Amino acid sequence: MNPLAITGAGVVSPVGIGRAAFGDAMRSGALPESFDRPTTFDGTKYPRTRAAEVPDFDASKYLGDKGLRALDRLTKLLVVTARLALHDAGLKRDGLWTAGSAERVGLVVSNAYGSLEAITELDRVATLEDARYINPSRFPLTVSNTAAGYTSIWEDLRALNVSVSDGNCGALDAVICANMLLEQGRADALLVGGAEAMSEAIALAFDRLGALADGAFLGEGAALLALEPLERARARGAAIVATIVGHGAAFSPPEREATLVYGSAESVERAVREALAEAEVEPADVDAVVSGASGLGVFDTAELEGIDAVLGASGGDGCVLAPKRALGETFGAGGAMAMLAAATLLSDGSHSHVLRGRLRASPRTALVTAMGYYGNASALVLRHFSR
Amino acid sequence: MFVTGVGVVSSIGLGKAAFFRALRAGKTGISPVASFDASSLGRQLAGEVRGFEARDHLTLAEQRRVGRCSAMALAASRMAVDDAALDPSRLDAVRVAVVLGTTMGEAEILGDLEHDWIVGGPTAVRRASIPRYGSTLLPIHVARAVGARGMVLTLPAACAAGNYAIGFAADLIRRGRADVVVTGAAELIQELQFSGFVRLAAMASERCQPFDLNRQGLLLGEGAGLLVLESEEHAVRRGARLQAEIGGHALSCDAYHITRPHPEAAGSITAMRDAIARSGLVPADIDFVNAHGTGTRHNDAAESKVVREVFGGRRVPISSMKSMLGHCMGAASALEAIGCIFTLETGLYPPTIGYDTPDPECDVDVVANVARAGKSDVVVNNSLAFGGYNSVAIFARPGLLAPPRPPVSGTAA
């Protein structure tokens, strides 16, 4: 693939809003203020399930007061993130285009579960009262691309708008979509990443399954990277944070036909090999792996097994990072936060959430991995950028 | 890249042959809703799929894993693979990807989980059902069924999802990331969506009459349309029968309103022109437009404007399969893509049934009530969606598009 320049980013996370605050948190190892006092639902009902929200998230601070009532939490998270990303990349200043134009800038967003908030709200009315009383202005929110659609309206992004869903791998897959769209001249710049909002339905699901027993927790938030073809980014004099140079994605079936949920080390291995081959990077040159390890034992084990199958002894110092220690599991947004964590690492060389191994000085190449719950996996290679 | 196989689960026929017969005959798939009680809503018609039994198409293990939406997708994928005469055991599985569109995916599984929770509290939620919900799952189930080991991806692009998936699948092949992609879309009618469209005042009470002066709105439908796409090299090497060539596709976003198309339709016009240009063609090359044609006042007026603007004085024939199927949401444009292949293969344009009275706001050449024979070398599949999504794909008779096909350099305005 042609290298893609990351020219900026927006992020709203439990440990910070904006690229600078997020970077500080990754360096300092800051953890969420609270794991067990969600505001979106009564957390005491789910004592086994820790949930870290974006604390005191107030979209009106960024977007003003008008028009917010129609939006759900997922949409607000994404619109704020897009606004931050456009500003950070120098594409917009004070709401006006400074580089690029509405017709040539678009959005590619990953999300795994849609707006369970809106779906549950309408299902409650339909079940406890009658379907004829559901609020028509809330109905579009039940459609999973609505947050992306509203973001295009709020930020006037008209080149294209693509929603992708591949569970925890979606945000990495969004990059491959974006890359092909940019290679074909369909846009000059794309905001690429993912979003996921905290909801009682997700907490209930994980609580019923007892899935978070190993110390994992649920997070929420959104992250969008501004991606542009490297040559274009250079030509406009953009500040380049890092580049993306390779991508891989794979699926492997389980051993037993009856299995539905499993982590596939083979898929991770193939995705990593594909990404490294595309990037023309040798395993020994990978300085760090930003993994999707979240504390879910069987999945983390399979992910590390897949990474080791490629990097093995040659994989630098075997350094594997786990930013989900601070961010929690954010599903469709997780890969986007991992990419931003990797970009931060490559621009300043430090990171706190080391799961394993020793971080090399001045890392130049980072691998990002993501593992789905159904045998899917994706990987990306990021490179340090020096002028 | 070429379409070498298609599979259909629809309200007007199961399988390609039955579906093509129904399109030729102008059959309606609309009937009173049977899967839930719609009596309080004042609307009762939809295009539900009848006579589809998962057990006829799926293994016992598959039946236990999947919900009804995936079951339709999986059955259609088997039909498509059969139609393509693909032998899964001879495929290089890691070069086979699955890219599907849907709006809500396994909506009935989520609906049941939510119902149990709301009525009985958290402990009433069945643990085993939880992991069976997720928009990620459709391509996973299909990949397992057809033996694919490459990328699996869902494009939840609402009512344009099928076209999005096909376009992205074509890009994967075009950029050398896959040799074969099983693509398309699936959707089912669920009570929440039905109620939502009623409450948006978008649903007709009797008929879906796209482009008609007296049109009252849409009716919902459901189904699955799956296609096998192959690179030219792969298809030719194994001697596959080429059903259609995929030309250019194009996207744009209105950034105007969350449910309504832009009245001036600038984004939609740009997308249609871009898709034609990316196929190395000009508007005069287009023989037929398979319309989005929902039957709502806003959509059909805006879409007519697009066609008049793109084709100038020439009255290109246009038709909406939603008059027969209802609006199959995420699956709509995938079934309409298969309708494009019907046109290329039979030389017939599918009819817009229920068309009685021309609307000056929709001053286009509607294929009214009966299928019409006409030149069928290149057809346009147009689709729009909530979120201001516009998506256009071009299908051509194999071998007709001039190499290099199609151009990869940008022509977007």
C-alpha cells in the first residue's frame, strides 16, 4: 500500500479528551477516575462488571447547546471526536476549512453494537406501552450508521461516509477501506477510526456471561485519525504524526463445528504476516506490539500466541503493550485507540502499559493487533515519521 | 471483476431462477405481516419471506448457531456458490473474503434479548443467546459455510448496504487483496423497524407505488441477495461463466438530513456521474437505471431529479423493484444488483408494479407494470440511505467495458 500519513487525531476516552491529553495518559499510565460508578445506568445492578465511562462528558462544551437533544451518547462522542480531529489535523480552524473542502473530506467509522441506548429506549416503550408510542425522532438512532451520518452533517463531510463493523477489529479494517478509497482518488483526506458508547445492555451482557472476571473492564469513547496520502500531506505542509504502511485481516474457523465464540491465534498470525509483508518490514524490526489484550484470558492468550508465532525470538525484545489496561474494552473503537497509542509511542518513545518485554529506545516501527470473538483478527503496521 | 454466481432468498422467490421468473412476471411479495402483531400500528402489509425454512439449507449445527437473518444470508451464499460452480475444496481459502451489508443484522435475536430483559429483568436474559447477536456475525457465518479464510467485514450502511458491500468487494479484488469475494446483504423485518417507519409517517397503507403521483410511502421487505465476485484471472482460469462485469462504483454523502435525501440531490448526482466515469463510460452508454425508488414523496422526487440531471434530455428507462419486494433495507440494493444481472441476462427491465398516474415531479420513463425489453448492455444500480449515504454501482455485459477497466484515478468533483 502507499503510505498513509496520520496528520492529526481526535479522541474522547475515559483517560482524556484530545490527542495531547490522551498521549499524556498513555505516558503517565493514568487510569480512569472510576471503574464502577457509571452514570448511564445503575452500576450496582452488575457488581461483577466494571465500567469506565468518559467522565463528565459534556458535548455542549465542544458543540454548543443547539441541536444536541436529538443526539444519543454514541453520536455525541463521535461528533466531538471528529471536530477535534479536523482541528488537530489543520483541516479546519474555528469551523472553517483551512485545507481541503467538504466535497473532498469524508469519514470511515467502525462501530460494533450500534446505539443500544436508543434501541433499548424504543424497545421499552414498545414492550411496556405500545409500539405506536415510540418517538419517531429517536428511531433513526437505532440504525447503526446514524452516528456517522450525523457527524457528516455536523462537520459537513460530503466526500463519502462509510460505516464498518467487525467487532474489535473494525477500526483496523476501517483503515484498509480508507486506504483503498484514498488510492482511488475518492477523497483527499478521511477521518478514520471507531466509536462505541457505554450502555446498560452491554454491561448486562458481559455480566450475565461473567466474561470480565479476569480484571477486564468495559470502556467507551471514540478515536478518529486524519489520514491522507503521504505525498499530499507533505505537499500541504501538514504535521505528520506517523505513517501507516501495512494491513492484514484474516478469519479462521474453529476446530469444532459447534463452537461460536473463540479467539484464533492462526488468524492473528496470518493478519500479522500479511501486514508485515505489505509494509516490507522484517519481524525483527518490530519495536513494539500494541495489542488488543484486555484481560479476557482466553482471547489474550490466543492473541499473544499469534503474535509470537510471527515475531517469536526475533521480535525485538518481545515488547507487547496493552493500552486497554487504561481504556477498557471499547469494541469498535478499540483499534482506533490502539492506533493512536501506537502513533503516540512512535512520536515520543514512551508508553506505560507494557504487558510483556522491554520497550526499546526510540521505537521506529509498531505493530497493532486486534482480535475478534468469532475467529477474526486484523493487524496494522505504523512507522515513525521523520521529516 | 466479474459476478459468477448469485443466490436469492426473497418474498417473490427462492433461488435465482424463481427470482428471475418473478421479476419478469411483475409478481408481488407483499402480504399481511404474520411474524408479529402489527394491529395497533394502523399498517399491516410487508414483503415477508414465506416458505423459507432454515433446515432446508443449513446443517443442524448451523441452525443452532445462527439467527434468521444469517440463515437467509447463509442459504443465499450456498446458492451463489452453487450457481458459480465454485468447488470450495479447490479454492485458496485465504484469498477468499466475505463482505456483507445489513442494517440491523440479527435483529430478532436482539429483540428477544431485549424483550426478556424488559419483562423479566436481567436474570431473564438467556446467556446462550447473547453471543449470537452482533452485526459482525453475518459474514462470520457465511465464511464458515463457504470455507473463506480471508477478510470478513460487515458494512452497516443502512439502506445502501448491499451496494456498499459490492463496491468494497470489487475494490478488494481490484487492489489485489482477494481473488474471490462472497458479497451482498441480508435483512429481516422486525417489529422495531416496522414501528419506526410507521411512526416516521413513511409507510404506505395499501401499496408501494414508486414514482406514482399518488404514492403514499414505502412498505418494508426482507431477504438476502448474495453474489460471488471474482477477479478476471481467477474466473477465466477455472472457466467460470461470467454473468456480469462490475464497473465503477461511487459514494457521496449529503450531509444534509438524517433520514431525507437532499432536495437538490447534488451528492447523488455527483455519485452517479462518478460511477459512470469510473467505468470508462459516458451517460449515453447507460441503458437502464435500477432505482432506489422507495415510494416516498421525497425520495422519488429527488431521484427523478438525479436521473434527469445526469442523462439530460435522454429519457433513460428507470424502475423500482421495491414495488414488488417492498424496501428490504440493508438487503435492498443487493437484491437490486441481482435485478441488474437479470436485465443483463434476459434483456428485460423489471417492472414498477402499481404504477397508475404519472407525477410531474417524477418526470422519468418508468417501466410501468410490465417488464419491458430493451438494450441491456450497461445498467446502473442506485441506492440511498439514512445518514445521507449515496451509492451507485455499474453492471455491464461481460467483456463490454474497455480495458483498463475501470480507471482508478479520481474524477470526483
